[in-house]
Amino acid sequence: MTRRSLFRRSKVKSAMKRDNQEETINEPKITTDLDENMKTIKDVLGNPADLVVRELIIGEIETRAAIVYLSGITEEDLLNDNIMKAIQQNLKRFDDDLLENIRKEVIAVTDIKNSNDFDDVCLAVLNGDSAFYLDGSQEVLLMGTSGGQNRSIEEPDTETLIRGPRDGFVESMNTNMALIRRDIKIPNLRFEQHTVGGRSKQKLVVCHVEGLAHPELVEEVNRRIKSIDLDYVTDSSFVEQWIEDSFLSPFPQVLDTERPDVVSASVMQGKVGIIVDGSPFALIAPMTFNDGLSSPEDYTQRWLAASSLRLLRFLAAFIAIFLPGLYVALATFHPGMIPSTLAYSIAASREGVPFPAVIEAILMALTFELLHEAGIRLPNVIGQTIGIVGGLVIGEAAVNAGIVSPIMVIITALTAIASFSIPSYSLSMGLRTLRFIALLAAGTLGLYGIILVFIMIVAHIVNLKSFGIPYTAPFGPLYLQDLKDGIIRVPMTDLPRQTAHLKMSDAEFEHAPNEKRKNKKR
Amino acid sequence: MSKSHFADDRIQSLDIMVALPSIVIGVGILSFPSTLAQSTKFADGWVVVILGGLISIFFTWAVTKLGAKFPHQSFYSYASHLVSKPVASIIILLFSLNGIFLTAFEVSMIGFISHQYLFEQTPREVVSIAFFLAVIYAVAGSRSGIFRINLLFSPLIFLISFILIFFSINFMDVDHLLPLFKTGMDGYVEGTIQSALSYSGFGVLFFYIAFVCDPEKVPKRAVAGMSSVVCLYLFIYLTCIAVFGHAPTGEIRWPFIELAQSVEIPGGFFERIEAVFFTIWITAIFTTAMIGFDITILALQMIFPKRDKIVLIFILAPIIFFISLLPKNYMENHYFDIFIGYVSWLLPMIVVILFWIMYRIKGGLENGK
């Protein structure tokens, strides 16, 4: 599996390289002539409606110049006040190197750089920066004016908490980086920038704390990100699916989150965060099964409550996969195992139901998936309709019409609730798919089939790895220290500072920068 | 994908400690109290459980101590150092045959027990092949994955055993245990052999010790693992005798499962616990079959180093399944059981004695040779 994928990726990559080389032959260049430069950029961008080319004459010097930017993704206030005004009202005269002096003395923007490469200029303009062309100069000033309308920081919709920070990531990468920076005020926090998307050239940032994250882990993450070969990355999930270890597995091997506090906490554990520009979901690698079942709430609540919630979630994961299967197995293969009174009531309620229990269970599971899918697609206003349709029509009417038994409705509802109580949505999706396999196995081999499915699932996840870390980490390869934050969560004072399975060995520790050593002293 | 710091296939001595119970505990324990009750009187079996246990613990120690003298060396490399290459190859071939038979036995046993407790009509072959496919799937994964499966399943196995013992306290009758020491000398000797046979499985340590990153700790850990098995067997044996009495225990085919049938869990949601119990016990049988198969492949890979693991699995799987279908009824399978028991005891025992003698004569292997 891995071999095949690796092969494919490298093949595609070399093909891409060839393409790039061919493209570079007829590359547009920056010349000293302003009009020609304006023509080039208009040609390349296709002179779109949002392209603003403002030609102006610099005060006192009386030289022609132009500012090029895309309206909408640029902060036009900044452009008007600090750049246009300053240039037009310029009173000084410069003798030598006009552009350098304008850069130093006229333009009042902090982020500014020179470039004479057309590709750079084009990319900068597409990113919302403004390009300042001066007649007679082959260099262009790129001014960091990107901005424009962005969603403000809001509470994340998908991972709500009773107690804990309320801010969530937004679509802007700079804001997201700032949110993490605000949480982790240590000099060793690193943001390494990559560009993904062969054509769209989107920004992506890998974030880790040097001295805490294992260097090989960081290197591996960077290596895999460099291997990404996509034309356009809509969301961080594209990156996730490209870099995860086993893309055929139903289990997610990279954690996604909308909460900056989760990323900060993970990064401080020695994990690596990945932020993609344009996506409010950050990625965290490596991920273990246990991570998928933990919520930030586990640390904000007191340990006893937190531990019981953890246990509850492990139970929920079990129910989400196996409950309908168990019901089918008990009802069809081993009715003798159910207490007789319950067995009678099940038999009575199933009277008149035309289908065998397996078909009934699969029907109900499918109906639930349909309701769930429809509920997501509908806007919030009509969303309630789905509740009524689901609750009344499917629940009441189906039972009254004798198509399904009331117990099956209870089982389906319980399974649904259990699958929604799993904090990681992608993990919960995976488990819900496995539920159908468990159902089929239970329908053919009863309890025996269920235990075999259980064994197969275990055999599958013990072989899963997320960036070299075994998926079943604290339990699989046993890390006794980490069990304190495994099925239960011990009191905060006993909690290990950093999970053992992410720690560096002592020899590497000696070479690591200060942060780690300070940690140990404390 | 790449070799990183975390991604190595080395295992720890702790994994050995857990793997040992995983291979020893399988189907043997289900009928174990019955065989002992046939050779000893009343509750005297505890003496032989401990005696047999001590013998197996001793051999476990002997195997691991020898292995620890050759750290990070494969069985083939130190075996050919001690007893020339051809002899080593024959021994390895025997071990792989042993593994084939062990796996086949577990697979066929699943069929027989399932027929008794889970379904009557489903053909035995279907039940066996479903189980065997799961075993193949697990073996096809990485070796460290196999040890992780053991780590995840062994708490489950010990937990379910102790739950069962705990809930049968109500049904125990201390009179069943008395009087003490009524068995004759013959009974003790026979019983000790019987009990020692059910502890078979330490032979796998010959092979796995090469992968351990801290071999010097292995003897202690392996002894601890084996001792935990002896304790579990002792508890189970005493519970069965105390609940059923001496004579009935000898008559029951699988006293440990029947124990589940007789207990009632208060508040009783499940009525026939034995089906649930057996279902969970399948994980114990699974780990035994899985390690048996893995050892076979590991051994054969030493002789045929160029063969791919997957190829070996696909060659061996039909053979093992065919052998597992050979016993036509429970009695034939029982003889199969006795045969397996003797083979998987005598083979490692003879080998370890031979190796120790050769080690005393030839001495250790210097690193790098």
C-alpha cells in the first residue's frame, strides 16, 4: 500500500518538474519601461475587474510611477493614507538611487521588500500586497498591504466546550498564527512556511516548539508536506489526506481542530501543528487513538469528572461500532442469553415486523445516516424540520406501521448519540462506517462474528502509525507514565509534563536548546 | 514510511512478559482442571499445578538466560554457532512444524467449542476459516503489531478470568477442597506431567528474544510472565474444584466454560454467561494461534531468507487449514491436543538442554562474528 503510494507520488513529482521547466522558457520579465511593465502585468492577469493600476507622479521629483494591487484583498485605507498621500505630497528631492530613497523615506509601511522577478511580483499582488513600479527602474517595491474583509474570531461551531477558551481559528493564516503565538510565549516556537498547490501556491505553516518536538518528527512532517502534489488545496483536509500514513484506513491519523488552545497544548507536548491558509481547521500530528477520544474539557474539568468522561467516551466508541451488531446477534443467534422477560418483550415487539433483525438494523442505520446527512445540508432555520421528520415520521410512524420494532429505534438512537459524543468528528465517521461491517458480521456469525470484527479492528489499528508513532501508543507499546492520561486522567499535579511516547532520548536531549533543559529543572 | 526514531520493530522485555501468557493461555486452560481432576484426588491438584509451573518457569528461565547470552542475535545465528548449521536448520524446521500444528490445532478447536456454545448448525469449516482469516490478517501485519495485540488483549483475558472467579465465590463449597493429600505418588507424578504440558509455549522465546532491545532483563520478566500464568491456572483450578467438586470436574469436558454457565452475575442482564465468556476467550485463543503462526513464518524465513513474508503466509495458510480439518470429532482432536502438548514441550526442552551443554563446551559468540 505504502510502497505503491510512494511510487505514485514520486513519479508524479518528477513529471511536475518537467512541466515546470517547460513553462519557464517564455517567462515575462520586468523592464525599465513603466508602460511595458503595466502591459505585462495586465496581460498575465488578464486585466480583471478587480485589478487596480494607479498611475501617479511623485511630488517634487516629477517621475512617473504606478501602484498595482487587487482591490478587495488589500487594505485600501493603508494604501491611501500611508502610500498614495506620502508619495504625492513628497517634498524632498533625491539625487541618486531614487527607488531606494523612496523606500526609505517616503513610503510609510513596515513590511516592504524589493524584487526584480516578475513571478514574485505577480504572486505578491495575488496575495494582496501592492507593487510599486517606478519608471526607469527595473526593481519593484512590494508593500505588505494584504488585508481586506476577513471573518472575525468566533467561538468554533464544531468543538464547543462548557469551560475553556472561546476563540476559534479563522480563514486567515496570519490571524491563526497570532492566536497560537498569543498562547505560547516562548522564543522556541517555530513557524516554518511552505507553499502547497502546484498552481495555486497557497501558504502553509508547520508549527512546533524546538526542543520539545522530536527533530525527526519535524523533519518527517516537512518532508511529507514537500511531497504534496496538488494543483489546488481548498482546505487543510487535502493536506491531511495527502500526508497521513495509511490513506485506506477508516481511522484518521492526523487530528484536526478548530481550537487554538488544542494546537497550543499539543505543540507544547512535542507534537507538530499544521496551519493552511484559507482553512479554519488546523492539523495536529502525530495522533493516537486516545487523542481522538480526548477533549480539552478533560483538562478543564476536575480529574474525577474528567476521568469518568474519558471512560464514557471509550464506551461510546464501543457502542458506536458494536451496539446494533450486538442486538442483531442476541436477537437472532443467541436469544437464550437475554433475560427471559426482556426476550419476551423483544419478541413481542418484533411481532409483525416483516424483516429479519439484520435487515431491520441496516434499514434503520441507513435512515439515520440519511437524516444526519440531510441535517447538515439544511440551513439552521429549516434544520428543525429534519428533527420533526426524523423524530416523528421515522420514529413513531415506522413503529406504528410495524416496519421496525421500538427496540430497534432505541438501539439506533443510542448508537447515534454515542457516535456524536466522540470529540473527533473524523474518528466518529470512521467508527460509523465500521458499524456496518460489524452489523453484517453479526448477521452472519452472531457474537462470534462480532468478536472477529473486534479482533480485526484491533489487528488493524496496532499496525497503524501516525508519523512513526504507533496509533495505540500509550496502551499498544506500553508507556506506563502515559497511562495517567489514557483511559483515565489523573489529577493535574500528577500529570506528566510531556507524554513519554513523544519524548526524545536523553542523548538528544543534551543537544537540544534551552527550553527543554529548563523544563527538566523545574 | 521512513525509518524514524519511533518506528523500529524492536520490542521491550515487557512485551515478552506479556507475550508469554498470551501464547500459553489458549484452549488448554479450558479443559485443564478436568485433566488434573482425573489424575489427582480432591483439591490435591494444587500441588501439581505449582510443581508443573515451577518446571516450566525453570525452563523459561533457561531459554531466556541462554538467549540473553547472545544479545540481538537471531536464533539461527546462535544455533548454528552452538550446533553446526545443518543441525540448526533441522531444529528450526521442527519448530516451524510445531508452529504449524499448534496453529492448526487452535483453529480446529475453535470450531469444536463454538459448536458446543455458540451455534449448532453453522458448519465447523466456516467457523474455523473465519477465525483463521483473522489470524492471517494479524500475522500479515508487523511483528511489533503482534506484540501490541498481546498487550491490548491480555488485560482483557485476565480481567474476564478474575471476574468469573469473583462471581463464583457464592457457589463455592469449601468441603469440596478437603481432605488434603489423599493422592498417591503415581497421581502426583502423572498430574505434574499433565500440568506441565498445559504450560507449553515457552519455545517461542528462542525466537523472539532476538528482537528485544534489553535482553538482559528478559529472564526476570519472562519468569514473571510465566508465574502470572501459574497463578491464574491455580486460581482457576481451585475455583472449579470448589464449585463443582472433585469427581464432576473430571467428568466435565471444559470445566472453565461450565463455570461461566453456573455463575450468575447479580442484576443479570445476560443469562447464559458462558457464551459471552467464550466469545471473549476467543481473543486468548486468537493470540495463541497468531503467535504460533508468526513463529512458523519467522522460523521459515531463517531458512528461506529470500521469500517474502506474504508469500510464505499464502503458502502456509492452506496447509494449516487442511491440517485443522483432519480431526473428525472431538476425541480425535483431543489426541491431537496431547500430541501438540508433548511436541511443544519436548522440542524446546531438548533443544535448551542441548544448547546449554554446547554453550558450556564452546562458550559464547563474540560480537561481530
